Amino acid sequence: MDSMPDWIDTPEAKAFQRRCTIVLSITALVAWMIALYGVAKAPWVADLYHLLNPGSAHRAESTAVYLFVGPIFLTFPSLAGWLAPDYILSQMPKEKGPNLLSTLGMGCVIVALLGLTIYRTHSVLVSP
């Protein structure tokens, strides 16, 4: 009796994983560009006064980590998709339906991280 191969072993799954990695990489690149724009346009981001003064209203925003959290969290899975595609495929659900559902969840996280990057960059640029 012939059994059907797992969906993750098909060429369709490999192409699906590649498309997801490309989209994630482009999103990470956009997030890095937004954060770097924020660093370049906000002159006080690197100002040590805000970092060292506990009473500063811009204490958190004065660190680069404030702007780079979103891009960093988008870069790690992107690198994993490029550097270890077989491992990523082995961690995916065996069936197509749950796989697409987990990708929808991953998409929501990606959009949330991109939104966080935009929100933080905006808050840095509009603060005096």
C-alpha cells in the first residue's frame, strides 16, 4: 500500500518555505531601514545625557536598542530560513492545513513587529 508523503517533503513545501523566507527578509530589511532612518533623524538618540539622567523623559528612547528591537527580532528567523532551510522545514507541521494556519500566525507576528518598529521610530521623531 502506497502512503502519501508528508507535505513538508514535497517541492511545493520547499517553495512555500522559500517564499516565506523571502517575504520575511524583505520585511526585516524594511524594518532596518525605518529604524536607521529614525537614528539618523533624531539627534538626541545617541545623547548620553538622556541615558545617564534617571529623570529624563527620553531615557528609554535614547538607546539604540529602543529602535532596533523589531528589526533584530525579524532578522533572526530570516537568517534561520536562509542558513538552515531543512531544519525549518523539519519543524513545520506535517499537514498542509496546519502549516498554512501557523504561517498566518507568523504573518501576524511579523506585521506586529513591523508596526512596533514604525511606532517606536515615530515616537522618537516626534519627541522634542
